[in-house]
Amino acid sequence: MKTNNFEEKIESLEKVVNDLEKGDMSLDESLIKFEEGMKLSKECNKMLEDAEKKIAILLEKDGELEEKDFDNE
């Protein structure tokens, strides 16, 4: 299933995890599911990293807007 947004990818990842937790697949099937889950996990992580890079805080300074990078600390 080709998914394009974060929420769909997370739902797919949750389904993979649930399928693996059932424990009723063969080793080969489990390995394929695990690989699918790892791919989805990496895609979700990249989407989160990209979103974090785009976040900027606009601060008003002397009547002008100043863009400042997001700092999550």
C-alpha cells in the first residue's frame, strides 16, 4: 500500500507491529513484515525531521518580524 501522509504511514506501521505481535506468521513472512516496518519507521522519522526543519518562530522586534529557527530545548 502506497501512503503519502504521516498519519497513513503511522497507521500502516501500527498494523505491521500488530501483525508481528500476533506471532502467527512464518519466519520469512515475519522478516518481510519487519523490513516493511523498518522502511515505514524511517519514512516517518524523515517526515518528522523535515517538518522540524521547516518550523520557525516569528518574533516581533522593533516593529518588524524576525524569523528564528525552532529550538526544542
